[in-house]
Amino acid sequence: SLAKSCEIVNTASSKTEINFDDIFKDFRKFCFRPSDETFKKSYIPVLNHTKRLLTSKKKPVDGEELMLRALEQWETGARMWNIQRASLINFLEWAILRGKISNVYAPVKLSAVKKEKRIGFALYEEQILQLIAAEKNPAWQFAYQLLAVYGLRPIELRHLVVKKGIKEKELWCMYRKSKGGTKGDKTEPRKLAPLYIKDGKGLVDWNLLERISNEEELPPLGQEGKGGEALGTRLRRNKTWIKFKKQAEKLKEDLVPYAFRHRYAKVAHARSVELGLTIKDIAFVMGHTVEVHQQNYARFMPEDTHAKFEKQLAA
């Protein structure tokens, strides 16, 4: 109706005071697919920036300026920048269509040079042993052992359970990681497979499954989803970790908390012939698809190109 149209025009005016709290509540009802946890992480930060900008004295003049300023706290082209950009576009399109904010803030296409994927350093067996020896807290020692032997993501440390299997006890990770996309699909809980550390005497068995079964204490990992940050904070205080990080930088690689998981992938491929493992086997126990595994760990997969060249020495 004409009255409704006038109401929308008045609401959408860039000079009109906007009640963002009410708008965000309405948008959350519309945007029902993400879980509360995902919405809080992927939408709330950029929505709060948008509110701050549109209620400031120096408002953005158009959608391009709004988007650039709302996203400036994230590194352009980085994964989180892309997530927040998509969330902002989704909100602006919804709000403008319903006359919630002025159409001068229509979203624009912001492109960014794709960020070069950093190479994650995979810890060597002896480095893991040195890290554990340098760690004085038994709970953190336990965490390092679990991360390395089972190739866990840091967040998965709080989702370990022991089940009764057909033949013996089994260690399972019940964490369900989002697969991305709009369907809300998540990975399935998985049975873990140990890939033991080797020292000068052979395989090292820390009896991890039994210790989980006996509910041995693990370190505090902060709020749900903050396990990686807690682990990173702890490692940055470890002088041995700092030394290894400098060594990794000389190789143009990054030493990050996932280095334990990278070790698992690297060693699994190194022992694949010995253990009869396929890429599918390794991807399965690590909790991701073959495609994701190939994207992240192709550098660890065996290749025989250089072995062919080495034959000339044996001839």
C-alpha cells in the first residue's frame, strides 16, 4: 500500500535513527540456518562493526565505504575476511530489500588477491619428544602426546571417549566439524588410529587409551572452540617451541599448533607402504575427505620421480 511504501521510504532514509538491536533480532530469525555458535562467530563481529559505523557521526557515504571500513580489522583475502564479507553482504541485501536501511548502502563486489596458503611445518619425532621433556605440566604433556599420536585438531582434545569395541577398547573422537556450505552438514564421529612416535629404541607407547579411560586430567582449553588458542598460548611460552619456530622459518614454513597433526599426516604417508595404508585410509582416520587431504597434505604423498633419477648411481 501507499502507506506501507511511505513507511519503508522513511525507515530506509540515511538520516533516520535506526534501531539495530531490533533489526539484528529480525535478521537472526530470517537467517536460521547457522547454529547460534556459528552465527556468533561468523556474523556478530561484522554486524557490530556495521552498527558502530552507521550510528557514528561520520557515516560511510555508500555501500563500498561501509564494507571496506566494516571489514578493515581482518586481513584482506584471509579466510575470516571472506567469511565476514559474505555475512555482511547477506545482511545488507536482506535489510535493504525490507527497507530497514538506506539503499545507498547496497553491497558491492570487493575482490581480493587470494592469499597464498602458508606451509605448515610438520614436527619431527625427536622434536615432539623434546617438547614433551621441556613441558613441566603433566596435563600439557598428556595433551602433546595425544595430539601427535592421533593427529588431533586441538579442539578435539575435549571430545575424546573410550568405547567398548568387538575385540578391545577403542578411542573415539566425537567432535563434529562443519563441512561448510548452507546445508549444515558436519563430519561424523570417528574411531581414532594411533601412529606411534619412534625414538632410538623403537615405538613409544604412552598408554594413551587407558589413560583417557581412567579420565586422566587434560589441561584447561578455555571456551568451546578456543582449544587452538589455548594450545598456542601455552606453546609460545615454551623455549623449545620458540627454537623450533625459528628453524621452521628458515625453511619458509610456519610452526603452528597444528604441527602435531601435520606430523601425523607426514608420518602416515612415510609408513604407508610398511602399513599398507592408502590416501583414503589416512584421510578417513584424520576426519576429512580425500579431496581436503590432497589439498593440504599433497607434499607428503610418496612420489617416485626422484627415485628414478637416483637409479643412475646404482647403474
